[in-house]
Amino acid sequence: MAQATLFELLTAGLEATIRDMNPWWRGERLFGLPPVRRWAFGPLRENLKAGMTAATVLRGPRQVGKTTLLNQVIHALLDEGVAPHRIFKIQFDELPELKKLPEPILELSRWYAQNVLGRSLNQAATDGEMAFIFLDEVQNLPDWAPQLKHLADIHPVRVLVTGSSALRIEAGRDSLAGRITTLEMGPLLLRELAEIRGFGALVPHLPANGLAPLRNKQFWLDLRAHGEVQRGLRRIAFEAFCERGAYPAAHAHAEQPWERVADLLNETVIRRAIQHDLRLGPRGKKRDEHLLADSAAGYFLASVPNLDVAHFPERPTEPEVDYVATIGEQRIPVEVKYRRRIDYRDTLGLRAFIEKAHYNAPFAVLVTLHDEPGSDDPRIVSLPLSTLLLMR
């Protein structure tokens, strides 16, 4: 592809498009932002304003609300009194012609400083008006990471980056170690789903200040009791989760038929699991509900920030365990048995794991279908999947 100059692209009408992406420059706001803010809103705003790194990366699959969250952060800054000209946003998925530029992030930042700020990024920061730069879907640029590194190292700015491609963003993140803070955002938490649907307020159980509580058996017993207290609302929200998955569009447009909403979702796994596989009849439904529950539990545990979660495969002298969460030197084995009846054999893997002293696993967690205890072993805490999803 032949490289273009920024002047050539601006002459071709790109400048008008960029200005349309930043309507606050002309005293306007974006229309139709949803009132519900996802869990990452607070950490993003905090990192952007006063985090230890100049750049924050919000990573996650498409359609989970990253762009919406980015726009909500911008509006929050404006509401706090940040001058509109200090905020610069570019949506790279809507400007494929930017790939023609050799260094689009750096060139656009220079254009913004000259034509909107009216001074260098350094001078703006010196004047107490540090710029906030938002780069949406940045993985569409082949060399985004070196450009972001240069921008953050050379210029006193605060940057928020979003990206959907896990492999491309991971590769860029590796080269930016120590220079960025990364937040992972997946589909809706159960409490977010309940809020979007207007069911009511579900309260999370895990504090926002670390993973230390998970090492204590009492935390999991309290989580089970926490789910019991919110049983009615929890079940309503969980039924909606089972019916339509956890993508925001599926619940923001709950009045639309599922088939129509599914066409909007890029994640074909969700479409196959909920729209097709779970409706193939009683036998297929029973099988696939368990697979979906297993996947949902694993994905949820993996989404807990900084929690190390891995599968424990069967070994010659040890049975399989679905998931093992590691916190420091302590391990918590987790088994998913999403069925009506659970017998002694279903907990064999958990008990075998606990009994190996070198695993340092003083207790285990059994994820079930119903609220009734799935084991009488005092070392095993059982709780339904819907209650596990209330942890965050």
C-alpha cells in the first residue's frame, strides 16, 4: 500500500471526519449514551486521571461495550470541567485510510496539538492543561505499540486505548511492559445484566481491593449466604443470562427477538450455544447446559483481575479438576457439576486434590445447579453457578 501524507488525507476530507468524532470541540455531546456504566468505568477514569502509567489499555471482545465506556469516560471528564479542547478521540475502525500513514498515532497527535490545542503537548501540560487522548480499536494499526510507547515516553499526556483483537493487543502489550495499565473486560456481570434489564440492584460480594479474601473458606461460605439473601432477583437475572447470554446488546434490546439480536453479535459461540444448541431437544439441552455452565464458570473465574486460573488435567494417579485458582502459594480447586443430583463420585477430583499436601488446598469449591448443598464433606463449599456469578 502506498504511503500517504497526513496533508493529503486531510485534504481528502479526513479532517471533517476527525472533527465529527470530537463534537465537544464545538460545544456538543454524543447522543444516546446509556446511563448504565460497566464495572471498568471507575478503574478506567481513575487510571486515566492519576494512574501510575501514562497509558491505559482496555481489552476485550467486540460488542462488550468498550467504545461506550470510552465515551462515558469522556463525558465524565467534561462534566468535571475538563476543557473540551483537551480531549482528542480517534476511532480507527471507522478510518481505514489512516493505515496509509506511516505513523498515524504520532502524526494525528501532532495535528491535534497544532490545530486544536494551539501549542505543543508539552506546553499544554506545563500550562496545567494536559491532553487526554483516546484511541479506539487501535489493533487495526500494524505498529500501534511502538507509536504509543513513543507518545507516552516523549509527551506528557494521558492515553486510553481500546482493542478487540486479543492476539494483536497482547503482542503490543508485551512490548509496552511497565508503560501501560491493562484492564480486561468481558461480557456482562450478572449484576450489570440485572441493572440494564431494570430488574433491580444485585450487590457483589468481592471487595474491590484485592484477592486476599478468596483464600479463606469463610469467604465462600459467606458468598453462598450472600446469594441466598438475593435469591429472587438472582434467579431472575440468571434466567435472562441463560436465555440471551451476557452481551450488552442482547439485553439493551430485550424487546427484540433473540434471532434479530443474534445477527448483531460477532461471537458465533454465543449464537450456537444459546440460539441453536440449547434448543435441540431434552438430551442435547441437558448436555449443552452443562457445557455452557462449565464454560461460564471458567470464563468468570478467569475474568477476575489478577486471579491465576488453570485447568487441572487427569494424571496417572490423580483425577481431573475443572479449574484451579492460585492465590500466592494457596490453591483452590473448583469443580462444576451443573445437574440435579450429585453423588460421592462427583467430588472425587476435589477430594483427591485437597488430600495432596503439596498443593496447599485447605478447601474446595463445588459449583452446582441448585442452592441445596452438593456435598456433606466439610472441606467442600458448594454454591450454585448463579451465586458464583455474584462474586463480582
